[in-house]
Amino acid sequence: MSRVWKFLLSFILFVAICYAGLTWFVNSEVAKGLNQAVAEVEGLTLNYSNLSVSIQNQCVTLKDVEATLPHGQFLHADTVTITAFDQINPIPHYMTGTATGITIETTSANLGTWAIPMQDLNIATIKGDLTLDYRYAPETKTLDIKTLTLKVPELADAKLSATIDKLDLHPFRMETLIGLRLGKANLMFTNHSLVNTLIRESANGLNISEANALTRISAELSAMAEYVGKDENQVAENVLHGLRRYINDPGTVTVSSNPTEPVPMLYLFMGRDIYENLRMLNVQIETDSSEEI
């Protein structure tokens, strides 16, 4: 073997050893940092079977994750992948990540008051995938939720984006939430079986057929739309007509909020009815439902 080939072979071996050592070091440091961050949050526990760091893709992947949140909620995820995470601030100013194979039991400890309605629908567990991408700007005290997506194949998919300002995280106190303002927001909802299940349960509760239950709900929404139409609330009227079309032909619906100025969240709870709140937020609705319904 020539000296050139020996040199190349030795160099490749040296690079491989360095890369393996660097990978081990990065994995060790990330695991140490993650465990420390979890320990600093009271009531939070995190267990996983494996942690790996991709230097090329700059992401951290956890396998078989089990987490207990500070308020007692427990969830499991097959895989959690984090591609961006703020390690400087106690409350991260940015994060991008996905969790696949999430399993959440519909108990009161996990869902609070939502548990009973879910159990009434015979939904014992929620299984799906979650994506989160957000940024917080301390100079403007603005939280930009670029995307919050939950996909539950057995029920529905939901994708939310929103802008919230007047949020002070330094230091964070519950009373500061009073001043929150909602800017533009967009929610896309795609039905798989949830709407149909709700209509079926409504029919069972009224002891009527599903067709009759759907007719009754549709008539109520039409009556509500006619009522707000007389009050010249075109925004609420359009939303109610859109909902009526959607429940009759549930596919994908997009509900957006486009106020001219951010609306203080407190305003939504100051005696205004839902119709006035829809107008104040300038809510719009788009569906892929048939326009003839």
C-alpha cells in the first residue's frame, strides 16, 4: 500500500473517530442540559428511552417519551423531535418541534372539564401528532404562534396560528394575563368523525333520528342568523350561515379573526354576547361545503 493511500486511510479513520467523539459529547451535553431544564420546572417530569442528536440536521430526538406536566396532566409520545429551542430564558422565547404518536387519556386530571363530554362520546384516549412553532418578541411583548397543529386521525385535524401581544414573560405572573390582546388568528379544522359523532350523540340525547337532529340544529343556526341579520350584524350572520353549511356537509372549515386593532381578551367577557364578539373580532368563515345547502 502506497504512502498516499495509508495517509488517506488514516485521515478517514481520524475523522470518523472525531465525529463519533463529537456526537457522543453533544448527546451527553444535550441530555445533561435537558435534564437540568426539566428539574428547574416544579411539577414537571420527563422520562424517555433514548436521546439522539443529529449534528447535520441540528435536531434532538427523544424516543418513548412520558411526561407529567406541572398541573398533573400525563401524556405519552412515541417520538419527540426538537429542531429549535431557546435555552437561555426560563420560559423559552422560541421553539419548533413535533411529537408523533401522542396518547392522552380523557381523564379529568388530563382534560379537566372537557373530560366528561369526551367520555360521553365514548372517547377513552386521544391519539395523534402535534406540531408547535412559536416565537416571542420581548421588545414588543408579542407571542407569534406560527403553527400549532394537532392531527387525530380518528376524530379531526386542527391547525392554529395567532398573534397575541401585551404578554410579559419577565417575570411571568398570572395577573399579567388580564391585559392580553388577540390580533389576527386563523383556525383550520378538518373533520374525520368528530362532527358526525356529536350529531349522533345529540340525536341520542333527544331520542330522535340523526337526520332529525341535523335538521333541528340547522334550523336553529338559520334562526340565529336571521336574528343577527335584523341587528345588521353581517359578520355574525355570515359565520352562522357558514356553520350551518358545514354541519350539513362537514369537511374543512377555516375560521379567521381579522380585527383592525388587537382586541383585549378581557373585552370578550365583559357582558357582550357571542354575536358582538364575532363582530368585534371581525370573524370570517370559509368552508368546502356545498353552497346549495
